[in-house]
Amino acid sequence: FVDLQVNGGGGVLFNNNPSEAGIRTICSAHAAFGTTALMVTLITDGPELRKSAIEAGRQAAARQVPGYLGLHLEGPHLSVARKGTHDPALIRPMREDDLQFLEAQADTFGIAMITIAPESVTPEQVSRLVAGGYHVSLGHTDVASADVARYVAAGATLVTHLFNAMSQLGNREPGLVGAVLADGGLSAGLIADAVHVHPAAMRMALAAKAGPGGIFLVSDAMAPAGSDLAEFALNGRRIRRENGRLTLDDGTLAGADLDLARALRVLRDIGVPLDRSLAMATLGPARVLGLADRCGRLAAGRSADLVHLSDTLDLTAVWQGGAAVPLAPVFSV
């Protein structure tokens, strides 16, 4: 499995431990769930912590930490109106010094992905990010559908966690949801836990999505993944784990308590064909990053990252780089 949005795992949240050791722990925890390649995700935080995170990514890339692809910088250049669990006090427009810093760091920490909101970033800034090597994703935004085209023209190709923290599909204003479904140039991640998105909405989106862009699975996993952690902190706020949900004290969803094998079972239970759901966890996310060696084929020269699933889609074995990976223990939640 390939996951482009992993905030934490093994008891570690990357925001709270922006180090090579933190990245190793997160990657190792998710390998045990079958995710052998992932983008470690930094949630909105301060400038100094972002610098620490990028330095950690640089070290992880240089030392070839197993499973590490690069960093997904989710914020801080988002919309307060669609903040989700992101701290509104840390959300801000992109300035010239922010952009110059990101341009200078490109290609130093592996694959670079960034989620931005049109409210805080201009199309011209997006063009410079893309020219610098960033995969630009639209998210945490109230953008109107007519404006989405300007950002696609500037080079944005992705949308972050479809339906969540974005302008919704309406009869007179299609919003970002409608724009991504209608625009074949955009691909979108989906948190398929039946908590973040209703099963009927998932089925409708999959039926409606225009190609060649597609919908792929993301876990949006937080620190508890692969651990029995019951609560943790983000930007000084408590997040509780209960009954398969992660929430702030006010009930706001704060990431997901999910792995991609369970997401496959959710899609199975709502009637998504197995060939499509498997591609959403493997081929789809690999293609949007241009990972030719991970595009769903067993052949010489390709990555020897494999999972074995039972007929009920339970994970029974994982290999990473040709070596067997111990499976994650099962904790009651």
C-alpha cells in the first residue's frame, strides 16, 4: 500500500517529534499494516517546527529510511473557515519569504507535497511551487468551483481528503467537491472509514469521478496507529481515541483511526469492486507521485513491496524490499 497522508503512528505524531527517529517509528508502524511507502505529513504548525520537520525529512531521505517517500506539508497556508483540526492561530497566508524557503528546500527531503487553500496562496505562488518540484494539493478551503480551474492551470493536481474541510457540492455552486469530480486533471485522497465520509457519498463520488484523474485511499492516521494510545496532544490540544474515532474535546474529527487494509474492507462492504479498491490503495497513489517502480506489477526492477490478503481482506503477510515485516499487534479500541 502507498499512503500520501500519514500524520503519525506507533505512538508518535510527527508534529510532536519532527526527527529522523520519529519518521522511522511512523514508517515502521505503518509497514506492519501493509503500508510500505508513505508521505509523512506535517499538520499546520509554526515556522521553526516546519524547519525541523524538513531537516528530519532530509536526514530520512539521505539514510533511506524504509518506507519514507517524502513530506506532505498540510498547511499552514489554509482557510480558517475550513480549518478542521488545524489550529486557527497558526493558519496564515503564504508570504514571499515562505515561498523562497520552500523553493530552497525542494528536492532535499524526498518527494515534496503541499496542501494549500486558494484563500491563502495565489496561482502565481502555486506555479512557483510546482516549478520547484512540489505536488500541490487543494484542501481546507471554501474555494468556489470557478476558481479551482485557475489553480489547476497553475499546476495543482491533487485534492486533500475529499469531502472533508472543503466547499461542498451544491446545486448552484459545485464547490471543490464538484470541481474535483468533474475535472479529470485532479486526483483526490479519500478517508474511507465510514466516519469521515458517508458510504453513500463515497459510492456517488466513485461513480461520478471524471478521469484520467482518480480517487485514491489515504489513512490520515495519527499517533495511535499501531499502538494502544488512548489520547495525545496536537498544538497543545487534547485528542481522544474512542470507538474508531479521533476527536478534539469539542467533537471535531482530528485525523483518522484507520489503516488501508481496513479501508479496503469498508469499500468492500459498500459494494466497491475489489479491483478498483485495491488500485485505490496501490496503483492510484503511486501514479499521482510518478512512482513508476510501484505501479502494481510484479516484475524485475520494480519495488519488492508486497502484501498478502485473505479472502476476507485481512492482512496475513507483508514484505518490504523483499524482506518479511512482522504484522501489527491487534489492540482493542
